[in-house]
Amino acid sequence: MIFSSDHIYHLYNRGNRNIPIFYQERNYAYFTDKVRQYILPFADILAYCLMPNHFHFLLVTKNIEGNELNDAIGIMLRSYTRAINKQENQTGSLFQAKTKAKELNKEEKLPLICFNYIHLNPLKAGLVNQLDNWKYSSFNAYSNNLNDHLINKSLAKEFIGITFEEYSESIYSFNPSIDIQNKLYL
């Protein structure tokens, strides 16, 4: 992955062979601690969702040089993998070989589409009936105005261009075309 400064990216990866990456509730907290430590120095997070077997982040890179963010992501995932392998008494790769990062074009409204897409993941997967019941995403921070130290709400407002007061209602009517969804992935 090659990241450029001040660009928006959809960052995602899943468990190797579709295996879970979060086995216990404490794993989600441990992972977000790793994100805070390794990603936030190089990027602001606008939205995220941690699913049992994958994760999504919508982020805006800061002023970065070279492979700083790429290296930080690799260190974060290797560190998390070691902890999970020890916890689960297993060996090998936890994540698919390459974490993907898709740069999003602001003119096509892709940041807003990705923002909604990320938050809708638990509902689409049938894990919850209401998005505020999934506690491993940034949705509640926006819809219920809760604090979430992982995201930058003011930057999200600037890049996404929505009013969060209406967000919890409007997201349920969001239905992008397959063509638009494909633009969120490599």
C-alpha cells in the first residue's frame, strides 16, 4: 500500500480463511488499543467497524512520509496476531496476507458512501436488528453523540458533509448500487 498525505482511504482486512479475528469481548478493546497506538499517529479515523472476522476503517492520512503508515499497520497486525495466537493456543496467520487500502474520490461522494457502508456492516451481516446494538463501531458516537476516542468527529463532519443529528434515521434508507460498492474495494 502506498499512502499519500491528506487523502481518504477505506482500510480493511479479514481473518485468514475467513476465521474469526475476535474471539472474546476483550479482544475488541485490545485491538482498538493497538489502533490507537499504531494508526492514530499517522491518520485520523472517521469511521470504523470491527466485525467477528474482519475490520473496516475510513481514515484520512496526516502528513506522512514514506511507508510510515504501512509499516505501522503491519506492526499492529503482527502484534495483535501474536496475542490472539497465544490466547487461542494456535499458530500461523490470523489475517489475510495483504491489508487493503482503497483511496476514495471525494467528488464521487465515496467517503459518505463508505461511511454508511462501514456502519451498516453488522446489520447486513444479521448480527443486530438495530445499529446502536453493535458496540464495536463508531455508529453510536455519531447517532447518539457519544465519545469515542478513536474517531475524529469534527474532521468527519468536514469530509462526510452530513448532519449527525439526522444520521441515525437516514442510514437505514441507504442502499448503494453494486457498482458504487465495488468502488469501495480494490
